[in-house]
Amino acid sequence: MPTLTIRAYAKLNLYLEVLGRRSDGFHRLETVFQSIALHDDIDLVHDRSGPPGIVMSCDDATIPVDASNLAWRAAAAFIAGREPSAGRLSMTLRKNIPHGAGLGGGSSDAAAVLRALDQVFPGWHDAASLQRMAATLGSDVPFFLVGGTALGEERGEVLTALPDIPPTAVTVLMPPARLPTPAVFAALTDSERGPRPGHAAGWWPQQIISGTWSSLLFNRLADPATRLCPAVGALLSHLRQCGLPYLMSGSGAACFVLGHCDPPPGVTAWHTSTITRTRASMSA
Ligand code: C5P
């Protein structure tokens, strides 16, 4: 049986502003997503005549390999109602992207499974229904179906492609701490739940074209994350000394620097780079 290997790329949020809280409890966002080369790998084996079901394994024993894993849920959503025709799906997840990091590892794995199954079962779902399926799995899963550079609005699932950022060297740094996304949003103060005067996301297309986008880096969640997790504050203080543009990604705890930077003690670093929509969308 052939194995399909697919890459699940991590993302950074180059910009993240909170515009308010919605009646469903989610926050309205204006965020700029950027794919990076750091990635997980997923091997998918489809046994058409095997006993129907989804089986999963992972090289990281701390990651669940059942229905509590978003990648497993993505496979279940894709085959829902057609399980007997889907046969046996075996997925092996090789993790490189840390979790609790704000790098979208679990969401990217889920989107990669949807893309892989779209190749295995062409025509089962059209692009619009895949996007809807992705949005039910998580707010940033739809971004990972397309990748590259994109503006995310509402929960982050309403996407507009932005011009590709030219390949840029990035150091991703992970402090010895993990942050659960709901806790970080819940730690926003009332005044942090609204945009700064003159917030700048609308300028991104022009700033990317003119090459001055790095001056727009901003993350509204950095202050609540720092209050919850002093290790994030310590890492951001260290990065301030480096003299390069830096930011926390998503809801943390990972931070990034545009350029090369050595990590302080206890912090893990990956030297990687930004990638475009085309590379993010393709299979390994
Ligand atoms: O959509 P996702 O499952 O990734 O969201 C995880 C949690 O993060 C939500 O349950 C919510 O607490 C918080 N969140 C939010 N506003 C968003 C995205 C996530 O409040 N736009």
C-alpha cells in the first residue's frame, strides 16, 4: 500500500489585534498569518479493503492519538457518512512543531490531513466545504489549507491572501513553558479587548510591497501571555536586547526574531524561514 507523506507547516502571527469579544465568546481578530518552513510530517496509508476505521500513532508520547487529537478529528470529519467506503486510514505523525506555542502545530496537522484525504478521495468535498470543515475544527485551521501570507478576520477563519513576503530568515524560540490559548484570551483586560487607535492591519499590502512590513509587528496577546507566564516576559526582554524585529506568535509561548539570534539558556531555537503559499500547499 502506498504511503502519502504530507508536510504540515507552522505559522507565525506577524500581527494580531483583538477587535472585541463576540456573543459566542470568541474574539474578533485582525491577524496576519505567515507560513514558515518548520514543519511536522504525516504519513498516511489508505487500506481500501482493511477494516474501516482511523488509527493514529505519533513519535511524541505526550500527544494523544485518539479523537482528542485535531488531526484524528479532521480525518473523521472528512469521511463522515462514508466510513465503509473509506476503508482503513493509518496516520503516523512525526512532530517537530512544539505545542502550546502559538505556532499552530495541531491546526496545521489537521489541515494537512484534510489536504491528504482530498488527494486520496478526490471530489468527496469541494474547496468551499473543505474550508467550512476546517473552520469547525479550529479558528486557524482554514489558514493552513492555503498557507503563505494571509490576513485573518473574525475568529481568524475569514481569509484574504496578502502579497507573499520575500523569503526571510527567522529564529523561532520556545521558552520552557506552554500556554493554552483559551487562558490567554481569558486574561485580556477590558481595555485590551479593543483595537489601539490607528491600528495598522489595513496597511499590510502596501507595506509588504514596499518592504517595510517588519515595522508593523504587533501582538495584542503578548501582555496577557506575559502576565500568565513570566518565562515569556523574560524571553521578550532578552530579545529586546538583540536589536532585531521580534514578537510573540499567536497566543504564545513561542516568540520569533526576524534574523539569526542565539537563544538564552533554557530556550529551544529553530533557525527557519518564511515560505510562500505555493510551497505551503504542496505535498512533501
Ligand atoms: O478555535 P480554536 O479551537 O483554536 O480556539 C481555542 C480557544 O481560543 C477558544 O475556545 C477561545 O477560548 C479562544 N479563541 C478566542 N477567539 C478567537 C480564537 C480563539 O477567544 N478568535
